[in-house]
Amino acid sequence: ARRNICSVPMYQAKQDTTEMMSRDYGSRRESGGPAVLDRPVTEKKTSSVVQEEEKMNSGEWKVRIYNDGMNTREHVALSLVKVTGISETAAYDTMMQAHNHGIAVVGRWIYQTAEEYYKNLKNQGIVCDIIPVEEE
């Protein structure tokens, strides 16, 4: 005759195991049905991120300076040399263009370079902006 080694009847052991699994592992079982897994969350790029990436990869950008009543001509020319590395002559000519006409293009660069020059010129107190080069 076979003897049951376990002191708990078989149907009771199965029920206890099921309860333990659902309690310990946090599965969402409803009345003995299959466990439900949540769908993984994926992040989609927002339209502003996509537009920013397109902007950065869209060719050349102009850095422009404006004439203002606060900065001396010498400060503007020296800042152009210091920030962009253009020659003193080119910096002087650019500064004079802005002084006489109110605006001057410092140069054309890829977006990352133009943005860096723009930020550094702003930090020097120069009134400037950055715009995309129009296809000519």
C-alpha cells in the first residue's frame, strides 16, 4: 500500500501554492484566470524634439550682431575676435557694418557652432541673434 508522505491532502496543497504565488509575485489573477502583464511604456519623441533635431541638421546658420548704445566699438570687435576667432580686420569691418547700418552678419556656420558663438557673444553683452541661411 502506498502512503502519502505529505500530511496535507493534494487538493489543499495545490490551492495553497496558487494563493502563495499570487500573493508573493503580485500577479493580477482574477478567480484562477491567467496573469495579466502590463504593456511596456515606450517614449515617443515630441514634435518639439523632432523640430529641434531637424533645425540642428538643416545646413548653415548666420550669426548677426546689432548696433547698440551700450557697447564700445572696441569691445564689440575684440569680442568677435575672442569668441569666433575671426581676424582683427574682419572683426573691425563687421563691427563697422553694424555701427553704420544697424546690423551685420558675423559669419555662417553649422547650427552647433553658430549657437555656441551666439551664446558666447551674448555673454559678452553683444546684442546678437542666430537665423537659418535661406536657400539662395
